[in-house]
Amino acid sequence: MVKSAPKLITVDEFIAQYGDSENYELIDGELIDMEPTGPHEQVSSLIGRKLNVEIDHQDLPYFIPHRCLIKLLGTNTAFRPDVIVLDQTQLINEPLWQQEPVITSAKSIKLIAEVVSTNWQNDYARKVEDYALLSVPEYWIVDYLGVGGREYIGKIKQPTVTICTLVKDEYQKRLFQNNDQLVSSIFPNLQLTAKQVFTAGGAVAM
């Protein structure tokens, strides 16, 4: 049986039809089911909670929206990050924000965290490339189950947080496992270990 190619849609069609749904994002016109699970949401929630504490402690003009899309201009791609930290002072320059929670400029973004699921290739490859092109300052890949490819997390696969820090136009990557203290350029006083993140999702670090 010949499997038909998926029907491609534009980013505007996606926002109109699926903008309020947290289960989908759009990559090159193709609808992607994000397949969220309970543990996935537990990990996202922990990260958001810890980052909010730092935002409060430093009295920063940042916040973490409940839902948000990143529209890559000139493409039919719209990502829906698991956790995104936005700079409120920059939202005045966002053309869509007053009507819908859609971001188009990296100046509005301080940090993105993606919690890895079965579509791990998108988090480790595609989004690394696109977020770097967009100039997102810091990008976390939170692989609490250690499902990513060995070229990304090592030959002995285990839960890993990869923090990508933008240097010029490329990401410098640093891997955190076990009891490693996470190091963030955006939140330098953050007190959070890789193991705490993994435990939130029910995973036990090696």
C-alpha cells in the first residue's frame, strides 16, 4: 500500500487552526504531533518553576508564558517550546503579540528549553540549527530519558541536559549528567542539578 505524503499547510493556516492546541507544532509545513506525556510535563514544570525563582530573585523583566509559538519568518515553521523565557521590554516590537502569543524576533527571547521525546532528532538537530539562526542566546535540550543519538549524548546513553550557548552565530554545547550543576549564562545563580531535572520525570541518573 502506497502511503500518501502528508498535506502541507502554511504557518498562517497552522496558527489559525492549531494555535490554541499545545500538542502540535509546524516544521516546513508539516504538522508535528509533540506527543506530550505526564513525565514530560513534570520535567517542563520543574524547569519553569526554577527559572521563575531566578527571575524573581534578580527582579528581571522576564516571564514564562503558559503557551507561545515561535514563527520563523520566511518559512512555514512554527515551534512551540516546552519552556520559553521572554523579555517583556521587547514585546512592544512583536507585530502579532497583542492578538496572539506568537514571537517572531530573537530579541524577545532569553532562553528556550525543549524536553526531548520520541521526536528527538528535531530537538538535537533541526532546532539547534534554527534557534542559532534566529540568535536565541541559550537553548537547553533536556533528555531526561537518554533517548538521543550517541553522537549527541555519548556512547553510554544516559539522561543528559545539553546547554547550548550562542557564541557569535554558533552554539557552544556543554553536557550535564548525574549530579552536575547546570551552568546558565542567562541565570548565573541558578541552583539546579541534572539529577534534579531527571528525577522530576521519574528517571534515575546513573
